[in-house]
Amino acid sequence: MSPQAVTDSGGWKQPLFDSLNRVEISRAALHYNFRFCRARAGDAAVMAMVKTDGYGHGLVECARIFAGEGAAAFGVAEVAEGIALREAGLEQPVFVLAGLLPGMIPALLQYNLTPVVVDRLILPELSRQAQRSGGEVGLHLKVDAGMGRQGCLPAAVPGLVREIEALPALRLDGIMAHFPMTDDLDPANTRQVFDRFTDMIQDLADDVDIVLTGCCFHIANSGGLLRYSMTRLDMVRPGIALYGYYPEGEPGRTGAGPEALQPAMRFVTRIIQVRNVPAGTALGYGRTFTTGRATTLAVLPVGYANGYLRSLSNRAEVLVCGQRAPVVGRVSMNLTLVDVTDVEGPVEWGGEAVLLGRQGDETITADELASWMDTISYEVLCLFGNLNRRYYLD
């Protein structure tokens, strides 16, 4: 029997026994952000990056939204993500970006996924299994043009292109690279990497033994798309921008003005106790905070098990009654304390507390949380979205 739905005084409609913590995803923001990116892509196709469960926003739901807006392709990390998209009915090309092992090839072929090849090791087996299946596999080759993480070096590309052309049942459909520093406001590295990539393309074009007819070249991520128009080439691959954030963090939003990207995620919880403690009370594990006055505390049922990491202890702020209130004491696995002594308005048992997003006139962004966690917005969104129940709002 499914749990009965209830609507409480806070206006939340949810099943009985559901979690007190919820991640809310705005479909309207996802639509807006794709259109924002589409408008800046010019004639380039848009590959929507939906890997890692849509950066915590939901793999299938995001892909459906982006498909409806005209996404030409999707980028995932693993074959399993590609299978999930196919089984959900998505028909656009799905690129498997993190690499392949031989055991993944049967599923790759069965679900018509596009392999991104980083060196020659997988090529013979990919060719053999493609022949056996009676089809031809169109693949993309990943080049390390300065990222230093994955792919082949530019000097190796001509040999790999010839090898792909010589192997039965393989077809080279594209060549890609990745930028390491489009989040840096200094464009020097981005220009250097882009020049290295385009010089390699020109060298291939000048090689009389290599035919690149119909080959798709792509390198632009969110930063490349938004800040370096010359990098858009045949296809762009926005990721973080689709979910409402800028690679460089808050400076990107500040510089964008009123037409800025719209954050799609909001993380909210409920106050499960309001308690008063005297001055001199030590709070939580390790007694890392001691009250200097009579203090009113709101107890929240959220902690590092929900992605609200211990690094937020005594650093972060939470929105209660539309006002900022500091986190005090050490964040534990499932509980966090907030000092609401100075909050105006009734702080009530069962009331809403906002960890990420807007409440009233105040907003806490993933960039702000990232600064408290010593990380980036990408990690904040992935943690919150993948560790908590998601609700989609129209």
C-alpha cells in the first residue's frame, strides 16, 4: 500500500513518512537556461551535458526538458547513464565521455550510444564487436589539447585517424577536446588550448591522406560558450550553465546583469525543534561552539549524509523566516544547529528552513555554499541533488 498524501500547515504536500529534506527543481529555470545557451550557440549544435544525474538535477527529467528545447545530443559519463536515457525514450545521440572497457561494448552497441575514444586500445575490440553485430559505429576521438587529464596528444591524432579509417565497421564522426580554465577570467590559457586544437585540425585538413568530410569538431564547455564565441565550432557542450550557474562562480552572475542564468535547484528542510539554551552552553560534537549569550536554536534534520558537509560547521548560513541565521556547532550526520536568536518573526517547530535557494528577499546560492565548503558550485549541486529526494516544480 502506498503512503497516504498529506498537506501540512507549511503547504507541503507529500506522502506520510517522506523525508523532511527535499530538493526542489524548477523546470522553468531549466527551460530558460537551455534557451539562454541555445541563443549564444549561434549555428553550433548543442550537446546538453546531463552526466552525473544531470549535475544532481535528474538525468532523465533534464534530458526530456532539453530535448523538447532542441538539444542535438546528450553527454553522459558512463554507459549505464546512456542506457537510462534510451529506456526513457530519448532518441538523440548520447555520447559516453568517461571512457570504455571491452565489457561495455555490447551494451553500447545495443543501445546505439556514441563512444568517445581516448586512445587506440579499445579500437580493435570495438571494430570486432561492431562487425559481429552487423553495424557500423560512429565514434568521436578525444584529444588532450592542454587539459592534461584524458585523451591522446595532438601529435598522435593523424595515426589514430588512419587506424580508425582502416578498421572495419568504425567511422570517425568527430574530434573533441576540453578546456581546463574557462573559469579563469584571464583568457590566456583558453586561447592557447584553442589554438592548439585548431592547429591540429588544420594539420589534418592539410594531410592529403586523411578525409574529414562531415567530421564534427567541438571543444566549448559552458565557459567557452558564454565567454569565447570563437570556440563554438560545430557543437558546444554546456553543463553547469544549463543548471543556472557560471563556471567562474559569482563574478559571472554579477557581470551578466538582469539576463543572468537562473539557478534551478532549491534545498529546503524543516525545523524539528526550537530550544533555548543559556550562555556558556557548548554545542554538538567536539564542543566547537559555545554560546556567548542566551540563545534560541533551531534544530534541522540535515547533515553530511545529505551532502551538507562538516566543512559548513560554524561557517554557513541558513534562511529562516526570510532572514540569514548562522550554523553553530559541528554539522553531524543528520542534525545541524542554527542560531535564530536574532531572527524576527515566529521561528516555529515544523517551519521551513532554506539551505540553498530563495526565501523571501534573501537567497543563498551554490556559489556561496561552495565558498564555505572550499569547493565549487558543481560539487554542491551534485551532493544535494544526488543525496536527497527531488521534487519537480512547474
